[in-house]
Amino acid sequence: MPAAAVQEAVGVCSYGMQLSWDINDPQMPQELALFDQFREWPDGYVRFIYSSDEKKAQRHLSGWAMRNTNNHNGLILKKSCLGVVVCAQACALPDGSRLQLRPAICDKARLKQQKKACPNCHSALELIPCRGHSGYPVTNFWRLDGNAIFFQAKGVHDHPRPESKSETEARRSAFKRQMASFYQPQKKRIREFEVEENQDNSGLDFSSIPLENPEDFDIVTETSFPIPGQPCPSFPNSDTYKATCDLATFQGDKMPPFQKYSSPRIYLPRPPCSYELANPAYTNSNAYPTLYKDSTSIPNDTDCIHLNTLQYNVNSYSSYERSFDFTNKQHVWKPSLGKPSRVEKTNHGQFRAVATHPYYNPELPCRYLTTPPPGALQTVITTTTKVSYQAYQPPGRKYSDGLGEVKSLSSCSYAPEDARMSVAVYPEAWGPPATVTRAASPSGPLPMKTAGDCRATRPTMAMPHQPVSSRTDEAETWDACLSGPGSAISHSERVGPFFSYNNEDF
DNA sequence: AAATGCGGGGCTT
DNA sequence: AAGCCCCGCATTT
């Protein structure tokens, strides 16, 4: 039984967070008993320990668009988040969702990317930078030590998810295929398809694409564009759809087949985790509108309310649900130009006022927070041992008003209806909480919450047309802390059937 | 072509 | 000095 499976079976927090260590420690934990299952979407102040055999860890992969950052430390690889590329006009895609592209990692490619027009409305694209770590981008640290790969993330992403890397690659690959095929004589096209089919291990299956009809190519091309929120069943070509889905969603070993979603185990909340669970960026969202719409209604003693939102319901909807109301979102994401204490020019020529940006204090333990008075000083843990102080600004209505935009989920055939059952579980049911101690951590005074501090409450999520995934953030944060089938139906599955764009860079 | 990793170097605290 | 970022370069995919 794989270690990850053991972890999940016994219901413990990530192995990495059960141990006390920091990426900067001179000596890393030795003689590890287990390894964590790879997490594609780490968010929050989390730590994992992967096996050095884990391919994705070896490659320092992340669903987030992370670029290398020089930390002048050969032992520790540091990466920072590039954010997400969206339509500057926040146009609604055919299904009502918003565009969320993966920023190109390469600076040059990213500049080029940003010069492109929105494939939907042809207005400009906009790079929303990540500022989830006290105004700086969220950072990920990787360190190989012995047979373990230590991973530590610092910061909470304050933006929607971009496409995952595999999604982007799959889309580009699909598009290139289509374009290459489209402009060639039909026989040659067929021959090429056969060749590519033999060579390609991407998982995409284009054998179902009717080559005789160029219009069908248009459709496929369109659907190769990532359009969040498109319900799977509406895909015009079920075979193609399935192929796209299979590739981007399950990403190799990560996600079990659909059938596995029917396993009750998946719906069970994981035991509460400790200090690194918080994802305060979404604190004020209406993600659980029917549950805790008003943060003030949260019991004071409920430091942590873990909403294990239907992990089966795939990450594809997570970025989707985070789209919500872009109008509102822009109020938050747009840099405050008023009093920038530190202004940096982005690739876009935008200015970024770091200090005036509301940041999400990792010390705030959980998501349901009362709003601190403006200007209140909060301790911020920065990348290493530094402790800084910044004025806290409440996050405002960030991902709010997104109700109903996830309307398509219920039509997703792979999500069994009964999966939306509601369960209320309390930590006691999980036995002794995992003790998480980190008092000596050089990372400073992170919230030292033990599992026992948290109340794992499973809200009712039984409304078929509710945005059941509208708080996947929590679920993901959970996921980041807990072992389990991390992900993920991808954007590719939400591909819009009638969406057209003829630029392969998208 | 783009992703990735390394390392020099400038700026700020 | 530490931490952050930008940039260029080389290698890999």
C-alpha cells in the first residue's frame, strides 16, 4: 500500500506537517516513515514531504504558474507565483464563467501572451499578479534531501487558479494538431494523425475527430480553448470531450476514475489540520453562501471550520467558481494606485502598490474572520525568518456574487448526485488529533493551532444547483493539508463548444 | 518555442 | 546581511 494511501486511510494530516521542520533548517528530518501524496495545488502555509521518486516533485511541478526565483541558495529552489491571466474586460464566456489563462513562465513568452487579445471578446488580456504572501507572490520552496523532497509553500493565492500546466500543454498540443491537420490535404492529414497517435502519449484521443468535415475542426479548435465552467455533457463531441477530460483531469496517477468518486470515503471530511489551513483570501467570499454567508455569524469559538467541499467535484470548478463576479473582483485585484509605498512596474505597464494591497495574514487562523479594524497591525511571516508588520486591510468582497455560475456542475455526469450528501463530522470522530508542533520553527509565530483547535464541520451541500464547489478553496486548502485525491477535473473539461479562436497561442 | 534552473546584480529594509 | 525581484544565459522539454 502506498504511503499516500496509508495516510489517507488512517486519516492523518499531511506527513510533512506532522513533523516539525522548515525549509531553511540546517538539518532536515531524517528516516522518514512516509511520504505525502503529490499536491498539484498547494495553497496556504503548507509543507509536504515527497518521495524523491515522485516525478512531479522531481520536476517541481505545480498547478499554479510558478517561476524560478533566485534565492541565492543552491540547496533550496525557490519559485514564486505569477498569478493568472484574465480578460481585462472580464467578459463572460459563453457559459458565464471567466477566462483564466496560465501565465507563461518565460518572461518573453508572457509578454507575448499579454499582447494577445481575449479570445472571447478580443479586448486586452490582463495579468493578475499574485500577492498572496504579504504583498509578494506566493512562494514555493523545494529541497532535495536524501530520499525526500521537501516542499514548503508560503502565502495564500489571492487570485483564481490558472490552467494547470497539463491543461495548457494539452490545449496547445490539441490546437497544433488541429491546425496542422486542417491545412493539409486530407489524406496527409489522416496519415499524420495516425503517426501522431502512435507517438503521442499525452492521452488525447483525436481519432474520433471527423476529418472530413472542416467545420468539425473548428469545433475542436474552439473546445481546445480553456473555458471554465463549461458543463461536460454539453461537449459536442463526446469522444473528443472524453479524451480531453481524461488527460487534463486525471493527470496520470492523481485522480482515480470516476467510479471512485462514488466511494463514500471521498466524501468524508478529513481530520482537522493545523495552523496552515487558513485560506483567508477567500474569507469574505460567498463561497458558502448558504452556509456562512455572514462571517459574523460564525461562532467565536469556531477557529477553524473546515469545509471539505466535495473533493470529488474536481478542481476544474475551483478556478471556475473563483471567477464569480469579475467586476467585484477587479476592485480587489486592481492595484491601488492611490498611495503606493512600493510601486513596481509589471509587464503590463501596470503599477503595483504592494503596501496598499490588502494582504491576507497567514496568522489569521481560518476563513471566517471578523474584520479587524483598519490599520491594525498584523504580524506577517515573510519568506524566511523575517517578521514584518503591515497594516491589515480587510479583503473585501473578493469572490462574491458568484452564485449560480457554477450551475453547470450538477450536470456533470461524473459527479454522482448522491455525492452531494451532507455530512457533519467533528474531530472527535477522528480520534486523537494529530499533534502539530512547530514552536521552534524559524518561520516565526505562525498560528500554532493544533488539530484539536479546529472544528471540522461539514455543511449541508445538498442543493443540486448550488455552487457546490464554490468553496473548493477550502477543500483545496484541506487538500493541501490532508492526503487524498487532490484533484482534478480541468479547465479542458469546461471547454466551450461554441467558442472560437484561431490563435494557437491560446 | 517555451519551460526550467542557475546565478549575477540592483534595490529596499 | 537578508530578502526581494529582474535579468541573462544555458539546458531541457
